[in-house]
Amino acid sequence: MFGTVPEPEGITNPPIDNLLGKIDSKYALCVVSADRARQINSYRQEMASGGDTNIEHYGALVPATAEDKPLSIAFEELVEGKLDWEIGTK
């Protein structure tokens, strides 16, 4: 039988409705989560290269394994209210 599964995996977990309940638009969701995913990825690279005292980025703010994708972690952080964000400031 074709159709969707009751418990979706991957990009739809957490569901888009939960994500959009925390952020204004799909555009903002894309920008904020991609930026945070880059920070998580940079942190992982810093730690892999020895993790000296010049760490510039924070690791995951939610429980995560090494196999978890940075974007999935960023989505989870957003749903749990762990991220403060503002569009248009840098």
C-alpha cells in the first residue's frame, strides 16, 4: 500500500508545523537553521582538529550523537526553544 507513514523520519522530524510554530516564515526557518547547522559543523571540525582553547562555536544544545546531522540538530534546538535568533543582523 502506498502513502505516508504515521511516524515520519528524517527532514520531517520534527514536523514542519512544529518548526513554523517557533519561527515566522519558511524563509526565516531556512536561514536560521542553516546558520546554526554551519556553527555545529564548525564546532565538530574544531573538536576533531584537537579542540584547543580557540573554540569559536558551540556544540549541540540538545542531546545528539555523532551520527546526527547538523541540520537535524538545529531543527531540534529550534523546536525546544534553545535558539535566540534575529533575521537581518550580523
